[in-house]
Amino acid sequence: MTDFSDLDTRFMALALEEAQRAASLGEVPVGAVIVRDDQVIALECNRQITLSDPTAHAEVLALRKAAQMLGNYRLPECELFVTLEPCTMCCGALVHARIKRLVFAAKEPKAGAILSSASLLDNASLNHRVVWQEGLMSRESSRLLQTFFRSRRQSKAQRIPV
């Protein structure tokens, strides 16, 4: 098991708060936090439905916000904390942004592109390598996702006429 600092735990807790905000909006509960020099510079949650934007993943929205705040599309001194393993699109964005470090909570068995369905960040031909760690607060993130999808399935079942 990888060691995480108290600050890492604090930042992931903020990402979980963002994931809860996403759930309250009816979005898949994923939250992201971008940190530079141990200071939070961007907090975001999934908002694909709210924004009618298939690219509005928490990671992408946080990258956009951080880049605007810093006035640079490159974020080489930044770390990203996210509650779910990033997908292919988000991994590409992390490489292009030159994110220094990624910490994610839960694995995403279907679309996760770091461990689950691919190993994109470990591709030796990429011009930037993102250091990554997984598992910080994975139980809490998984529980939030399971609760969200269980509730969604129950709502759907109640709408079906008998």
C-alpha cells in the first residue's frame, strides 16, 4: 500500500465533497481538486448533464479552472486529486497539461485508463510522465458511487408501470 500524507488525505476529502456536490446535481459523483505548492487552486465536480457537455468531467473542468487561474495551459507543478480513476480523455488532458502527480481514490473497472482498461500514463512514448498513486480513500469514494447508482436504479424501477 502506498503511503499518503495528511495533506493528501485533506485534498482527497475535498475531492469527495465535490463528488457529493455532483451527486446532489444528479451527476455521477466524481470530484477533483488541483493543488500547487500545497494550496488548492481548483475544485470541480462532474457536470456533463448540467452543462450538456460530454467533456465536462471533474478532471477536465478542474484543469480548465487551474489553467485560467495560473494563466497557463501547462500545469507542471500541480497535483490532481480525483475520486475515480480517470478515463482515456482525462488521461490525455493530464499529459497535455503536464500535471506532475495524480492521486485517485477508486478504480473504474470499465473506463479507467490507468489500471483498469488501459495503462495510458505508463506509456513510454509519451512526452510527459505523470506520477500516479491510487487507493487513497477508495472505500469512501466507492461507497458514494454505489449509493448513487443504487438510488438511480431504484428510481428507475419505481417509474416502470406494473
